[in-house]
Amino acid sequence: MIRQRSFFRRRFRRLLSIIFALTLTAVIISCGGASNSDSEAPAAGGATATDTLVFGSGGQPDNLSSGDVTDGNSLYVQLQIYNYLIGNEPGSTDLVPELATEWTASEDALTWTFTLREGVKFHDGTDFNAEAVVFNVNRWWDPDFEYGFRDEGKLYEIWTQLFGGFKGDEASILADVSTVDDLTVEFKLSEPFAAFPAAIASAYFGIASPTAIQESGADYGTPSGLAVGTGPFVFEEWLSGDRITLSKFDDYWEEGLPKTEQLVFSFIEDPAARLAQLRAGALDFTVDLTPDQLTEIESDNNIEAVYRPSFNVGYLALNPSYEPLSSPEVRQAIAQAINRPAIVEAFWGELGTTDAHFVPPSMESYTSGSVGDYEYDPEAAQAAIAEAGYPNGFDLDLWYMPVSRPYFPNPKPIAEAFAAELSQIGITVNLQTKDWAAYLEDRNTPPGFQSFMLGWTGDYGDPDNFLYAHFGPGATQDLGNYESPEMFDLLNKARSETVPEEREKLYQDVDSMLFDKALRIPIVHSQPLLAQRAGLAGWSPSPLGNEPFPEVEKS
């Protein structure tokens, strides 16, 4: 109880300092705005306090409960609050020790043993140990776990996408998780999974305080609840629709980190507004800008363009549980009717490429040489739709995201371009959108959206993360729970195969099959455009789409 009281007293004191810093920032911002002139813009770091970083996020998080999100806005905040069993080298997909100092596999690759870091504390003062790891894993994996709060709407859908299924499911790769001693955890698998360390290291699976989860209940991770990890920053406040405020964790286990006292996530959905606030000095750094903003960035000496290594796909999903889309020929016709090269050139310029492969170009060895592209041919597409029984076309609901993401930085005009193309072959498109959290949830609620835009930035450097997570068992809820036993078998064989050449062949077969099925049509592989104030140092954008900020500071 003493620990809890001191924790909340410390949070209150920090909150007072945060309110002062934000009030000062608001006063300065109210005195000026974005300028087209370098000389009129504030000096680097001039609008925000020197010990406060303000990050321009593309939208509000879904929630801060680890394991229960798939959106990048949530992961960005979670990466500051939580640590992970395994981390990534800054700017890379290479694995490095974090809460686990080492991990080893048994000879049959069915048992993974993780040795944990000693002396680590959660923000609430409780100990990080093996029991905390097992608690978190059971929360994600076990449908009957008391503190999973599934009856309150918690889904943990990403677990099935990466690990096949929940506890008790035949497809579950995890068979058991247990403590060996206070600093050792053992994972037993039902089959070999070569990418297991990389998968458990992904940004979804931050280790949260069991005490905080039990205290907060189903409200954990919401604006009215707690979010408590071992990470470099402590959750202080979530003002819904406005911002999240974090503060430095004084007892962080990495000496000398983090390098700033306060970290504020400001929710700004419009890329133009984010860039304007960056130029005005109200933000220190931001993400998910549109390619056509590069010229504006380069014209301002007070800000700098930053590029994230390309490791993503933006796609158009076609739900086969709807009758017009149940035919592969109709889905292929839609792919033929959209002039993807022209759209990518118009909206991404040199910062985007398009092909028919779901995995990014850096994984070319896993793609089939027999797969060409969906050649743009609206006449052939219209004929195919007529032959499939729709000579007069049909109506199609197409949902576009309400927030900018690295793969679709400006979703609405891109959706309008799709609609214009499809109208030429007799498809009447009804464009729709809704709140981001509802968008993510409702696409998985039967029967789901008829068609929708979404994308994926890789969580780890393996094709399994792109392919199994979108086409494997448990990963097709948003496609009407589409099933293809042949494809499931190929994906399961590929993730357990340890011979690299054999894995490549299996994934090449998957690539060919996906081209024919046309379930998620690849539109773009983009190089995301980011930007920062000239006085910022220590930011190393990750190809995985999100990164922690302990090293970021104002010089």
C-alpha cells in the first residue's frame, strides 16, 4: 500500500509540472502559427519546453492495453510505457536483449527458455519477474484467464494472427507457458516455430504490471484506467481526443535514460495540420506525412525530412462472404480495373512502389517468379464481371480509414480514386468511414465490411509476419472467416521449416496462391515520410513502424 500511495503522489507532482509546461506551450502557440517563411518560424525547439518532447501522432490510440491492439497509434504510446522480452536494434529488425537477457531453444525446437533481467521494477514499484511474464502471456493466450476481461470486449486478435490460436485451439502454436524460477520462463510449443523470438518481441506484447491490471480491471488501458509497465516513461494522463502525457521513469533500469523529462503525444489526424504545427514549433517531431509535403519540408530550414525504411503494404481487402465478391474472377476483375501504378505515382511519387506481392520488396526471395501483376485492363475487367453474372455491375461499400497511416497517408482521396476507376466497369462505390477504434473492431464483426482499405507494417523481419498474420488460421475474421485448407497447410509448413531454401519455396507457393485468390489486393509499398525540428537528436525510425523514444532529446 505504501508503494501505491507514493506512486500516485509522484504522479500528482509530475502532473502539476506537465500542466505548467503545456500551458506555456499553448500560450506560445496562440501567439503565432505556421509560416511560409523560414525567418518567421520559431527557432528549433522554441515553442515547447526544453525538457518536454511533443510528438505529433496521426490519431488517438485504440487503447494502451498490451496485446489488445493492432493499430500503430496505440503501439507508439505503448512502446514508451512498456518493455518487451526482446527488443530491436534502433533502426533495424535485429533482435537485442531487453527484459530477457538471453533465450535458447531445445534441440527439437519445441521449448524456448528465457532468462530474465534482474532488479527491474514496474512503475508502481512492484517487481518484474517470471510470474509477471506468465500473467501477461495468459492474459493474451488463455480465453478463460480471470484477468483477460474478454466478457468486457477485450479481443487479443493479434495473438491468433501471430501464434495460430488461443489456448485450447487446435491451431495454437503455444502449448504451455510456465515459470522455472523467479527469473526464468519456459515456453512449450506444439510445433517448431523458427520466428518465435521475433514474434514475441513484436510491439504488441509489452509486459504490464499484473497489480495494475487487477486494480484497474476492464478499464485498464483506457482513458479512465491505468497503463503501467517497466518502460522509460510513466503514463500520467489521457485527454480523449487531445493528447496523452507521459513522464520520465526515474527508476528506469537503463542508466541515463530516458533523456527527456516529459513526453506528450498530440493527436492530429490531418497531415497538413501536423506539418503546420511542426513548422510553428508546437511539435518536435511527427510521422505519416504525405509524399507531396516533401517540398514544403525541404523549403523550411527549421525542420528536416526523416525517412522510415520501407517495410509495409497498403491493400484493398475484398470480403468473399459477400455474394458479389465470393467469385475469385470478380475479385481479380476489381484488381484489373484499378490503375495501381498511376494511383501510386499520383499519391506517393518516388516514395511508393506497387506490385502484386503482399510482402515488401526487401523479401523478394519469398515471392514467385511466375507471379506478374494485375494488368490494368478495364475492358477485360468489365467483361469478367459480366461473365460472372453481373452484366450491369453492382453496388460496393468501400470503407476508408479515418486516420493517416504510413501505407495510406491520405486515405479519402485514394479511396475516391478507387471509386472513380471502378465506376468505369459498372461498380457503384459507396464510400464510408467511421471512428478509428470502431473501424478496427467492426471490420471483424460478422459479416464485416464488404471492402475496406487497411495496411500492415511488419512487426518482425520474417515473411510469416505478413502472410500468416493475414491469411493463416484465425487471421481472416475480416474476410468472413475465409478458409483455405491448402493455404493454411502451406503457411503452417513454412513457419515450422528450418531449412531456408525450403522455406523460400513454400512462401513462393503461397505467393502464387494469393495472386489467384485476390483477397487483399496490394496497392503500395511505401517509404513513410516523417519530419522533425532541426534541434532534435537521437531519433532512429524503425522499419517496423514504431519505436521507443528514450534516446530522443533536444540538442
